[in-house]
Amino acid sequence: MHPFALRLVREALLRLGLAPALHPWAGMALMLAGSAAAALVVHRLVERPLTRALRRRLDPGAPQNRVRAVPAPVPPRGRED
């Protein structure tokens, strides 16, 4: 996803005429922010629903395939360090 977001921000900066006015580091920061925002949107709207659907389809009996910690009994004496 990030190549598309980087290109989108770069084209927007060029077409709006902001690229020459910005320092190269500022343009890079905007491209990075746009790429991170696009990644979050794709994760929330595409990856999470697909993962949930695949888990339900592949293992319908499992409670979301989550690993839960099992409490371990505390030994009666202290640690042996």
C-alpha cells in the first residue's frame, strides 16, 4: 500500500505547487504520514475483516483462536538464584 500512498502525496505536493516551497525533509515527513495513514485504513477496513472471516471459515469451533495465559502455581519457597 505504501508505494501508492507515497505517489499520491508526491503528486499532490507537485500539483498544488507546494513541493518547491517545502524543504525536502518536510515533503518526506508528509509522505511518511500519508503512508502510515493509508496503512492504518487498509488494516482496519481490509485486513482485520478478512482475518476474522478466514478464522471463522477455517476453524469455526475455536473461540477466535486466541491464546490465553494459564496461571502457574507459585512455588512454596522463594526463587533459587
